[in-house]
Amino acid sequence: MGVGVSSARPGMEQASNAAVLRQLSEAGAIPRPLCVNLERALVRADITWEGVLHLLRRQPWLIFVLPFWVLGGRARVRREVAARIPLDAPALPYRTDLLEMLRASADNGRTLVLAAVGDPSTARAVAEHLGLFQETLVSDSPKARSAQLQERYAATGFDYVGGSSLDLPALAVAQRGYLVNAGPAAISGARQLGEKVQVLSTRPSRLRAVIRAVRPHQWAKNALVIMPVPLAEHRPSFSHLVAAILAAISFSFCASAGYVFNDLLDVEADRAHRTKYRRPFASGDLPARYGPALFLVLIAASFGLAVAALPLGFLGMLGIYFVATLAYSTALKSVLMLDVVVLAWLYTHRVLAGGIATAIPISAWLLAFSMFIFSSLAFAKRYIELRQSVKGGQLKSRGYHTQDLEMVASMGPTAGYIAVLVFCLFANSPGVTERYHQPMLLWFVCPVLLYWISRIWFLSHRGLMQDDPVKFALTDRQSWVCAFLVVTLAALARLLPR
């Protein structure tokens, strides 16, 4: 049997698993213990670094002590973290297909051993939760683990299931080995070990996981930074447009850094969510140790562009936005009502930042309209989460309870309709006749806005809305039609002759 890589096609993957299950249950294999690595094999997550990030969230001053732990090796980091934060074993992202094979092997009488590196309490917590393993062995390093397994099972030999190149020492001394979620280095090492090692599945693309973590589809929100250009009182120049585009790019990098930071802090809550468990850090597709470096690269790109090409005032606005997003991720999103206000303000802040980047004044009408309409969308986001993810009477990591659903459902549409009222007052204001040649056309925008806001809330109430109403609008055909109508009516009102 050569080193095989399972296909992504479901039929072939099931056949591969069935073949492996037969191997695990062969008469000659039953006497040999089946040893399974904890991290990167049984569990998708990087338990150590997730624990570090969780600890720093609770006790941020430990960041000054962390370098000394790192100098003591990964085993010391594991021990220090485990001593301060108990592991939530049920919340870990286990490989369900591997667990099914292990349960079937145990039912056939095979001894299962959890072979971990690091802290014993972590391995014991997982073993107790799963109830599959007859033994739990913990070593200080991958090399020490291979020596320990070889010595302990010298009489019978053992089989081994790993998930990375760190498992190659144990695979080398095992009778038969299996690799799950294998990367290029692990696959290359497995080939050198010959036919006794089989690659069951390959690791998802890290580049794709990084792109998913950055969420480029969310950059469309930063088009708000460009909004002051088409709404300028006087005809803007090409330099205004360039400055607005550069400001939007800078905001996009900063927003992506905020998404990475938020996802790192929200790993546990995301895993308990109906859809967010697929996010790269929550699913384990992107190990948590990549998060801090990705965060720093995005921040450097964002502020570097602002320093190099945009006014100093915009740099200040970008800094305020960055601090506000961090405050939202760490604390404010758990505060009742304040989370909605901050979300709405962050959208409005983009408009203000665009005005500063282009030196175009922002009208009070635009600020008021933005604040109310984005408050409505922020309420919609909370309404959707409250309907879908309530556990134990309270939305996890949020400040809302089950009984708040009706309040949120009433406040959200109200904020949206107030936004339409603000637009009506703007359309009837004295200054409009100076800027728009046909101001009466602006009144036709109002029913379009009323339709769109009402539809958003009807879909939310019916459970047909995604997690983020803004994301939904970007992929919704009717939302695009409404946007086209609004832009067309505003352009005609301004460009048609008097």
C-alpha cells in the first residue's frame, strides 16, 4: 500500500475511510494499541496558541511575561497556560470522521491511546470528555513521545495517527501510520517512510484560509469613504477621487485587521454559532498562531498607506477607527445597546474620514441619515443573531436576552424609518434647490428606501437573512436594483437642466 491522498470527492473519501477502518480492525492489528496525537490530528485547533490568546484577553499584562515562557519551549507555554485557564474540551473542533473510525475500532476491541505533547491536564480533559481512550500519555516533545511510545509498546508495537511533520518521529517507529490534514512537509516525510504510512487527507490551502480571514468581500463597506466625492457640493476633481480610493483601501486593510483580531478573540463563541463555526480560526483551517502576524501585516499596510499618501487628519480618523474596533471586539460588543451605537457610528465614521481625506465638507443631513440607517442594520444583525444563536436564554458573548427580541424588532425598523424621514426633510430643505436642478426627483428615492428597509426586516423576521444584513445586500439582486434606482434618481435630480 503506497502513500495515498484522499480526494475531495465525497464518494472517494468515504471509500478511503472504509478501507482505513478495515485496516484498523484487521485481526493482526487489534493487539497493537492505536495511538492518536491530540493537536493537529484529533483536534483541528492549535490548542496551545488559542490558550495563549485567551489568556492574554483576560490578563493582557502577561504579554510581557510571554517571551520568557517561549524561551522555555512550547511545553512550558502549554503548562503556564493550562495552569491559568481550564480547557473547555467539549468546545474543541474535533475531526468527526476520525472520531467515527476510532469509535468503530474501539468497538472491535482495539486499545486507543491519546498521545499528547505538553500539559497532562489538557490531555486528560479531552480523554474524559470523549470517553474513548484507555490510556493517556503525555511527553515534553515529539522526539520524547516517539521514544516513550517505542519503549512502552516494545512487545506489541503500535500504530499511530498524526497530523503534521512533528509526528514523523512517532510514525517512523510505528508499525503502521496515518496522517490526517497533512501539509506538504508531512507528506514529503511520509513518502520517505515508505508504504507503512498512509495520507488520509490533505491540509486545506492556507492562502485560501488567510483570504477568508481577511474577508475581502467586506471591503465593499468602505465604499462609504468614497461617498463624499459624488455628494460634494461642487464638482470634485480627479485628485479628490484618487484620495478617496486610497483612503478606502487604507480603511479596508484596517477593517480586515479588526476582523482577524475579533475572530481570534471570538473563537469559542464562533464555534457555538450556527454558521460562524466555519470561520478559519474557529474551524482550525488557519491555526491561531498565524493570527497575530496577519494582524500586524494588515495594520502596517493600512497605516503605512495613510502616512505616505493621505492627510494627517485622515491618519487621526484611521487611528480612532482602529481603537474603536479593538474596543468593540474586546468589550463594547457585550454591552447592551452600546454595541449597536458603536457599530452604527463606525459606518458613519467612514463617511467622515472620507470627507477629511478629500477635504470635502460633510453635511449634517448625510451624517444623520447614515447614523439612523446603519443603526437599523446593526439592530438587524443583533436580531438575526438573537434568533439563531440564543443558548441558555442569553446570546453568547453579547448583552441581549431572549426577552429582548421584541424590543430589538421594534427599534430596528423604527431607526430605518427615521433615516427615511431625515432624507425627506433633506429633500425639502432650502439648500437642495441650489445643488439639485430637479429636487422633486429626490422624493422618489423615499419609497425605494422604505421598500428596501422593510424588506430587510421582513426577511430577518422570517429567518431568511444571513448573519450580516450588509453582506446580504451585497449579494441580493433586489438590493442592487434599489441602489441603482437611488443613484439614478439622485444623478438625474442633479444633472438634468432646471
